Amino acid sequence: MKYKLTAVTVIMLALMFTAALLQAQTGEGEVNSSDQALREKETAANEAIFSSFLDATIPTRQNRRKIEIETGLAFTGYSDVRIPGDTGDLFSLSEDLKAEVTPAFRFRITQPIGERHNISLLAAPLHVVSKGTIDRDVNFAGEIFAAGTELEGTYWFNSYRLTYRYDIINNFKTEFGIGFTAKIREAGIRLESDTKSAKKTNVGFVPIINFRYDRYLGKNWFLLIEGDALAAPQGRAEDINAGVKYKLNDWAKLKAGYRLLEGGVDNDEVYNFALFNYATIGIELGY
């Protein structure tokens, strides 16, 4: 990002304009054709200098391809399960069992199309393990797990997304856009003991609304709020990130923030609602 037109710039332009006026007023009588041609060349050269100078001082956003790599830790807020959704026993992978803090990773590439249109691809896997015992029998996915049995529960939610976003605002200070995300999610829950195991998996398509707000704060700092979110009678899904970015150079920014991943579904086959809190760091590369 470049800097605003400053008072020094205005003064320089005024001095150059005054010099041009003084030059035009020197001499008497009519200007001959050779002098006129010379002055036209000088005017064209000055205009070229002014144009280059203004281009160097007026800040603009560079519309470039971006690669974003993010990592961090995921903490389970809640993870409630009942499978089948109408006849299974409700239990928690975070309260009845103890969920482990999980390393998290995601990768996104964004390709601009013109000044305001963007297409991006995202891969965001998540795999959380919970361990412990439950003080009651649990009917899960057709298996009965006896009270007091040592159990290991595994929750995975791998998300792959294709997003189109249109930037309503796109200037040197602010980018704000809204779009549509087509998400393919590969989800599953497994519960196992030393003697038995049961699981439920699902692969499905979920349409979501996408948004992004990127604001320049000054001195190489940016505020970033972005995400995908949608709610419906069958369930909901939210993946929202808030954080800051710091510009290292023209092609790299460090970023850090907080991410909320929440959602679930309630039907005859599956009842599952979960929330995860992420502490994230990453890098954004533009080229």
C-alpha cells in the first residue's frame, strides 16, 4: 500500500505550476512556432512527471493472487452427540469425555478476476480426539457401550470450499466483499472401547454466505474479519475469523487472530452440534 497525497506534494505541485505561469509570461510579442512547439514538449514532459509522481503517492490496493497458510490450536467448546438422532443416547465428547487440544491447519488460494471479483479454494481439516469414561450406558450407532468403560471418541470435520466473492468496496483503505461458498464437508464421529467400535460418517454439500472485511489501520497494520455463515431449520454452520495482519513487505503479511467454528445438524439420523475455538497464526503471500 502506498501513501496519501501529502502537504509537501501539494506545495511542490503549486511551485511547479507557478513556475510554468512565470515562464509563459516572459518575453514580449507573439510566440513563434518553434517556441510554441518547445513549450508543448515541455508541457507534455511535465504532465508525464506529474502523472508518475501522483501514481507514486496515491495509495492503491494491488489486486494479486493470494496464498494463505494458517495454523494454530483448536479448543473444543462443546460437542454434543446422539446417533441415531431420534433413538440414540445423548452424550458429550467435551464434558462426558475430555477433548484434547488439537493442532489445526488450513490452506487457501485466491485468484482475482478483474478489480472486484475473486475466486478462492480452501482446504480446512479438523480431527479431535476425546478420552475418558461415561457413568451410564451409551447407545451409539447401534452399539451399547457399558457405563465405566474406557472410551475414545474421535470427531473429524474436513471442509473443502469453493468461494466466489464480489468486493463492494475496494480502495486503498478498505476491502469489503460478499459472496457465496459451496462447501463439501467430510464429517464423522467414532466411539470405541477395547472390545467394540461404532461410527457414523457423512459427506455432503452445504451452501454458505461468504464475507470479508479488510481495513488498513496504518503503519503496516490491518484489521481482518472474514468468514462463512448460514443458518437453516435443518442446522447451521459458522466459520468466522477476526484478527490482525502486519505487512512485512510488498508480497508478505503475517497474521494472527481468533477463529470460531460452530454448527451442527438435527435429524432422524444424526444429532450433533459442536463449537471450536481457534488461536491462529499464519502468513498471507501475494504475487
